[in-house]
Amino acid sequence: MAEVSILMMGENIIVPIQVELHDRAAMALQEDILLKIEETGASGLIIDVSAVSIVDSFLGRLLGDTARMARLMGTETVLVGMKKEVVITLIELGMIIKDLHTALNLEEGLKLLESLKIERVREENGA
Amino acid sequence: MDNEKEQQVKEISIKSDEDVIFVRQEVRNLAKQMGLSLLEQTRIVTAASELGRNIVVHAREGKAFLIKVEKGDRQGLKIVFRDKGPGIPDVQKALEEGFSTVGSLGLGLPGARRLVDDFAIESSPLEGTTVIIIKWR
């Protein structure tokens, strides 16, 4: 079974999803990501779905849950590269993925990630 | 009266997560072959993923039949999902699920229905569940 690579780039974890994930593989990936956060103390997570052609309700919910779980561990998450066909289909499917920040591509995603981290520090300092 | 023709292309056994991925790939291949746009391909493959998953999660096993249909000069991709599972206790209610249940414990039927052109469902504890979807070109 092909594996999804989890890369470290400075303080950020980058996960480019490039294979079709069945439900169990997606859950295993979620665990692997959280383990990586635990091991590295990464402050940011980028999930790159630009190579993903199908996001159904299971994967959609899993991505949202992963971001929420990461946040509990002190990590901000940005989803990047969602294809327009996937976006249209997810909305038609009725999926409203809450609390998930998104960006068009990796570059924009990294910028957003940095501003989210700054915002978070302000929040925690009661600004 | 339009002539209606059907040609079964594939029968796929669904017992596991991996089988659902296989269904997705086969549906995508057929949809592409039939000339559906990328958006339409995405819609029907996503609908197939939802319905295939329902079989794995609720019925443990079932089948998907991929069928080419022709009605007059229209061409369509029809998929029949059939299982001998416990059936859906209240089909009407399942078809009226709110958005909040998509992706949770709901069956995602209204969502799948929105993604396709024709949608039909029959379910009973005795016969199991059959869902038929069609996407026309």
C-alpha cells in the first residue's frame, strides 16, 4: 500500500496527499500526523490536497477533525490546493467543513499559517 | 416512446474499504470513457463513494453494477448498489437528513442524491437495500 509522506519544513509539517485514500488509510494518516506533531512540536500543519480528485463526506470530515485535533495540540492547520471540482462537489454534498482554513496553494498556505500563529499568540496573551 | 437500452459493464463486489476505492476507479474510468466532464465525473464518483461506503458500514457486503444506459439519444451512466443488509428503518427520514448529518452517522443520501440526475431507493429488512443512480451526459 502506498504511503503518504509527512515532511518537516522548519516549524511546519507538510502532508502532500498523492494517493487515493480509503477510509482506514485516511484514519491511519490522521494518527501519523498527530504523532508527528507530538514528536516535533510543530506549530503549523499544511495538508496539500492538490492531487486529490475525490473528497467525499468521510475524508471531508476527517480533514476537519484533524485540524481540530491539531489545534488542541497547539498546531494551526491550513488545507491547500483543493480542486474546484472537489469544492463544488463538497458544497453540493452538503458538507460544511467548519474551522478549516484553506488556501489556494502552498505559498499562500504558508503565509496564512504564519498569520494564524501570530493571531493565536495574541489570543493566548489576552490581547 | 423513447427506446431504452441498458448494457451492464461491470459487477463489483463490495466488502471492504479497498473495494470502495476500486468502485470509485471503475466509475471514474467509465464516466471518462463516456465523455462526462471532469465536474460530472467528480460528482458521480463522490456519490458512488458515499453509497459504496454505506454498504461496507451498514450491510457489511453488497454489490455495485455499472451500467451504460441509452434513452432516445441520451446516454447515461447508471449504478445500482445492492445489499442484503438490515435495510433502512425509515427511508423517508433518511432522505430528509439535514446537512449536519453528512459525514457523521447519517447515510448521506440527500447529498448523494443532489450529485446525480436520477435517484431511486428501495429498502426493507427482508430484501435489504437497493439504490439506483444515473448521471446523464
